[in-house]
Amino acid sequence: MANELIGVRDAARRLGVSYATLKQWIYKGTLRTIKTAGGHHRVSEAELERFLTRQGPRSLKRSPSSRPPTILAALSGRNQLRGVVEEVRTDGLMAQIRLRIGDQSLTAIITRDAIDALRLKRGDEALAVIKSTEVMVARESRNNGARDANGVRGVR
């Protein structure tokens, strides 16, 4: 999936910027693309991920009327994922937010007050901070009927 190529309009939408802004980034060499035989630009999923991880909130231009971004000075959590807001749903006191992080999505449930305080909307950059006392790690089984080192059978 990391080698999948997407069009410039789709890449702009995923990054939360206009088509014109993304084209300027391409012309300046800020975002690398692959040209098709017909001369059209395509962006790889890997390049989008690289771009998102290397560019901070300064990379996305905001309208002059918008408030300047608040700078987060320090945070004790180490599990931080930078992404772009794909969707915000609110219902009563709660809200659901979906972030695009590279080629993956992360969904979180937070309070509506938090959405309002952060002024989060589609296309905004946001940081997901994961704090947990437990982390589970899994791997797909390659040996469908065989037992692993703990005597557990693979899933069919």
C-alpha cells in the first residue's frame, strides 16, 4: 500500500490544503511526485507519510483571519502521532474525530467541549497523544494449523 500512487487532488484533500497550494509545493520540490507518461503528477503513499512526518504545523498556511497556532512547549507522553483531521462528528456531549496518519486512520472519542476548545475541523493538523497502561501487540499467524512457542494454534 505504501507504493500506491494517488492524484494531486486526492493528496491535497488528505493533507488538508488546496489543490493550488499542493501544486506549488510540487513545483518548489517540497513534495516529490512521479510523472505519468501524459505528464500528470502522482504522489506515492510513502511520500505523503514522509511529508506529514517532516512538516510541522507551519507547513499548512492558515487564512489571515484565523488565530495563530498555539505552540505546545512540552508533553510527557512519548506516543505522539501527527495527522490531519478527516472527520469530526458531534452528538450531544460527545464527539468522534478521525485523523489520517500516513495511510492509516485513528478514531478517538472526546468531549464536544474539547472539539470546541481546540476548534478542530476537517483539514486541520492535529496531534494524537496515546497514553495507556497496557499495549497489546499482535501478529498475523503464518502457520494456520501449527502451534506457536506458547502452544497456541494459528487462526484460520
